[in-house]
Amino acid sequence: MSGPGAYHRPVIAIDIGGTTLTIAEVRSDGSVRDPVTIDSPARIHGDEVVTRIRELVETRWPHPCRIGVGAAGVVDPVSGSIGRASDSFQGWTGYPLRERLEQAIGVKVQVENDVNAFLIGERRFGAATGERDCLGVMLGTGVGGAVILDGQVIRGRRGAAAEIGHMPVLGNDRCSCGVPGHLESLTGGRAIARRWAAATGRDPKTVDGAREVARRAANGDAAAPRIFAEAGKALGIALVQAATLFDLSTVIVGGGVSRAWQWLSPGLHDVLAAYPLISGTELRVRLASLSERAVLMGAASLGACGDQWKKPC
Ligand SMILES: [Zn+2]
């Protein structure tokens, strides 16, 4: 079954973030077709997310095979409900996303945390291909994590396993969750911008995220490389701890802040050199290779059964 004929039942993937929502068809080779990105209706309410998705699916893919979702927030692995989400989401905490989407569209839906979906995508199609065990870290506005052991995503009883952004590392800066000293308070994009603004006396509202801080570093700013060095050091501490706990040797790093790798990696590699793993193996930290499509590709993989991409049809 392929091509646009009457029996073509596409696999649809959705990436729901706090800023944007992207929906696309994903083929079994990982190719992403006809992606559409809209302002995230998650800012309004969970019901609005379902309504907009239903409209988009009915218009563009009237006979989908199944739907996979990568959603920001802690996702309950059994019910597909959202357990906890950041303050940019309204009516999202506790929202039964899988159930409501299945009712609205009438096909099987699977919901996964977006960082888990990112790592599943990178493992099936990208930088983590062939890895049985790996850690994934998304450096975006905040910091997310995912762990795959023996080929299985470790989700935890409440879906909060591998939330590496909320591991204590250094300092007293307040994290988005309210607790001081978490990794996200040093290495998240919002934190990097805020810390650079504080170091230079700028109004943080006028700083264009970590992107601007990286630009400043490239242009010879004195404070920017130090902010990134501290961010890289904090990341290194969290990675060494996670790798020690799970006997890992591979880490995949993605997200917008990873584009500033040349500024992050010196601090990171200082820590990796100072704290070699007890396993005797080297901790290899690689950049993700699928850019923002990884979440869609991983979400589309959720319902696939081995090589059978369209199993639920
Ligand atoms: Zn936190």
C-alpha cells in the first residue's frame, strides 16, 4: 500500500511543543511528508489541541492508519495522559490526550514524551542507530532527557524517568520547576540568556535566547564563553552521573542550544576527562543528526511493530 490511491493509509506523526505544533505524514523510511506547523494550541487548552489536530487530519489525511504523538511534559506511559507540564501550557496537566484523540479521530493513537520520541527517532533513523543503550538530551528552552536500555525506553512509574534537566548539579540559580541548582538552570536556553543578561547588565527580555549569546561569543564578548563553559560543565556532571548509574557509553545531544556546541563542549569535555567512568569505557557524546524531525520520526515509530510500519491497519 503506497502512493496516493484510495487505499493509502498514511502514518501521521505530531510534535506538540509549547510554542508550535507540527503534524506530518512519516513513511517507513523515515521521510517526513507535507509537514504543517501551527502556533501551539496547547497555550489555549488540551481540548483546543485535539480540535485542531482533528481538523488538520480530516482535511489532509482523511484515512490515517494510526497516529503517534510526541508531547512536551511528563506523559503517563499507561494512559497516554499528560502528568505535568510547564507554565506555557493551559489545561494540559492531567489531560487525557490519547483517549480524546482516539475518540475524535477514530484510529489508534500513541502518546510519548517528546524527548523519548526524539531518542526513539534518532535510534531508528539517526545518530543512535544500532545502539542498544543510550542517553538522549534535548537542550532547548529547557533541558529534557531520555534513556534507552536494552532497546527499551525507560519511562518510570510516573513517566518521569530520565528528567535529567531536573538533576541537581551546581549553583543556586532557580530552575523553571522552582528548585535551585538543577541542570536546566545553567544549561537550558532560557537560563543561558538570563545568565548572560545578568553578567552584562542587559534586560533579559531583550536577549534573543542562547542563539544571541552564541553570536556574542563568536564576536569576542568576554562573558558569553564563560556562561557556555559553565553550562557545558553542568551538562558534563549530569552526563557522567547518568552514565555511571546505567553503564552507558553513548549520549546523543539535540535541541537548539546544541548548535552552540563549540562553546559548550570545552567545559563538558573537561568534566568527562576529570571523571572517567568506572566501566573503563569512554563516554561518547554525539550530536543528534535528524534536527527537529527526530520527534516526528520517533512518534511515527511508536505504533510500528518491528519492520511492520502499518501494523494496526
Ligand atoms: Zn528543575
